[in-house]
Amino acid sequence: MAEFTPAAVKPTVGVEALDALDIHVGTIERVEDVPRSDKLMKLTVNFGDHSRTILAGIKKERENPREIEGRQALFVVNLEPRKMASEISEGMLFDIGHADALTPVLSVPERPVPNGTRAG
């Protein structure tokens, strides 16, 4: 494996900052192109009692972004909705590697759990 230097540790925060994030498991049911963006893909994510549209910058990170359809992953679900490339994103994919300049991978549960299960 190639030499790796992780990103610097961010400044210390109180536990209340972590408690403010609401991270849930969801199943990615559909991955669609966002026509006016060269990096965004539109994910339809099932959280058990509801589905959400979440935009993720994975278009150039994967040869086939649709390969993650049917996979569970972690999502931050209590961010304010954000308009990007004329679409509204209702959360954020919680992936691993981007800050370290690695090709990101999904942050996934060890084994399948019910959609909507809270992390932390």
C-alpha cells in the first residue's frame, strides 16, 4: 500500500457539537445524474418512515456512481435543505476519505440494520 499521511486533526470541540449532528442509516434506492453539474449525483434514500433526496459529489469519484444503489450508508439528516445545481439536498452522505485526498468510500454499518437507525 502507498505511503499515506492523514489530514490534520480539527480543533477540539465539546461533546454538544457531536450531539447536534443527527446521523442515520439509509438505503440508497436510486442514483441519478444531475444534468447541470459535473460532480453531483442525486440519491433517493430510504430512511424507513420516509425517503429523502440527497445530493452527493460522487460523479467523478466512481467509474459507475450507480453501483451504490441498494447499499446502506450513513447520512447527516438534520442539515438545512440546500439548493445545489437547481436541486434541493435534504442531507449529506457521510463518506470516508475525501478530506485525505482519497477516493471516498461509503461509511456503512457492519451488518444490515433497519433504515432510519441512528448512529452514535
